[in-house]
Amino acid sequence: MSLIGYARVSTEDQATDAQVDALKAAGCAEIFREHMSGAKASRPELAKALARVRRGDVLVVARLDRLARSLSHLLSVIAELDAKGAHFKSLADPIDTTTPQGRFALQVLGAVAELERALIQERTKDGLRAAKKRGRVGGNPKLRAGDRDAIQRIVDEKAQAYFERVNRTAEHWLPIVKEMRPDHRWQDVVRVLNAKRDRSNGTPLPLWNVERLKRAVKRFVAEGLADPALLQPASRKFSSERLVTLVVGVKRANPELTLAQIGAQLEAMYERTPRGGTRWSPSSVKSLLDRAEKLGLFGAETP
């Protein structure tokens, strides 16, 4: 388990030192520092912190107001962490999702947020009805006027929302991309990822195609969270060498698979055997895995 710290102040003139000291004292070895208003929907350092968190890790803040711009935003962040199997802790507040008391406090906050959303929706409907009676047109007047700054804010917010969406499942697909690219074609990586999705036992994983996957990887590269080398053109390989590394990718994506299951997956991917056949036997799979082990493609792991 790792403790990942996040500290935020509103302007460049303010210092995060007090928060950082508290986070270090709590055991955070890695801390992300943000100089930006909490009202901003897009916060790059917060996005990086959430991308860094893995299963079992804890995102730690000095106070709740350093993380969330609203109660709904707080619950959204915690839901994202929960989907990764990670936790959240605020040092100055009774919120620690690793404890029963902290989870209970979170449930109370969730009930309050639900009531708040219902009241806001009702007030919004009342306001729209009143405005309609007075002949007022809804929508953003700056967007209707073609204001460039307003349009750019919308574009930035959509881009950030996209990153947050793909980041929720990054721990399931990004390691496989890093393992296979650029040695394999994008088509091969997509097939391995979608085969993993089919065996996810209910875990909601995305269905990939080449363009969608390349777009996600480009965004992670732009955020400094992935190596630009992943986007390089795939090297040309002899058919047998390609099969060895492809089988390694399948095995890494689903380490619990048996030889027969790997063979069935290769058949589902329409991969031909080294001899050009369409039916994969366990012995053919084992032969490729043995070659991969001799080549050191598994590192210290056992296939």
C-alpha cells in the first residue's frame, strides 16, 4: 500500500509547505502540488495523482477543501478511487475509507449530496419555467455569441472529462499497452485487450478499437504518464517471433489462463498456429511460452 499526497493552494503566490509537511508526517512519500482555484473543474496535478493511484493505495489530503470543489465532486473522486480498489483519507476530517467509521461518515455525506441534488434540480426547473414565461432564451450567451474563451473552456472541460473517464480503467489496459507497444501492431494490442475484457468477470472494461486506443495513449503521453515511444510505428517481425510475443501478451493480461484457454483465445483472435493451422493445441501454446521463457520475455516471472 502506498500513500499518495495531494496539496493545493489557490494562487501561485501561496505556498503548499504546511500541507506538504502534514502529508509527509502522515507517511506520504509522493506528493502532487497544485496552484489552482478549487472551483476549476480541470486540475492537471489532481488528474496525475488519480492516475498514479493503484489498487490498495490511499489518496491523502490535509483537509477536504484542498481536494473537492463541492460535495458532489468529493463523492465523484472517491467513487473513482473505489472503482480502482483504492482509498481516500483527509487528515483534518473524519473521512478515511479504510475504516468503518470513515465509510459511515461518507455514507452520511452521500445522503446529504443526494438531497442537495434534488433541491437544486427543483430550483432549476422553477427558474426555467419562470424564465420561459418572460420569453428568455436558455443557454450560454457567450457560446451563442461565439466567444473564443468560452468555447475553449468547454473544449478543455470535455478533454479533462475524457481523461478522467479513461483513467478509471487505466490499471487494466495501460500496463498491457506498455508491455506490447511498439513491438506489436495496434490491432494486436486491441485484440488482447478485448479478449481480457471478455474474461473480466463483470468488471466494466472499455471495448477498444485502434483509433480509440491510440487516442487514449496519446492523452496519457501528453500528460507525462506514458512513454512517447509507445506511439512509434510497430517494428516488423517474423511470424514466429510475433506469435511468441503475442502469447506472452495474452499470458500477462490473464496470468491465470491455462494452456487450453490461451489456445482458445488465440483461435477467437483468428491467429494461425506456427504451421498455419487454425486449431491451437496446449502443446503448441506451451512451446511458444517455453521459447519466451528462454528469451527472458517473462523476466523473473514464471509463465
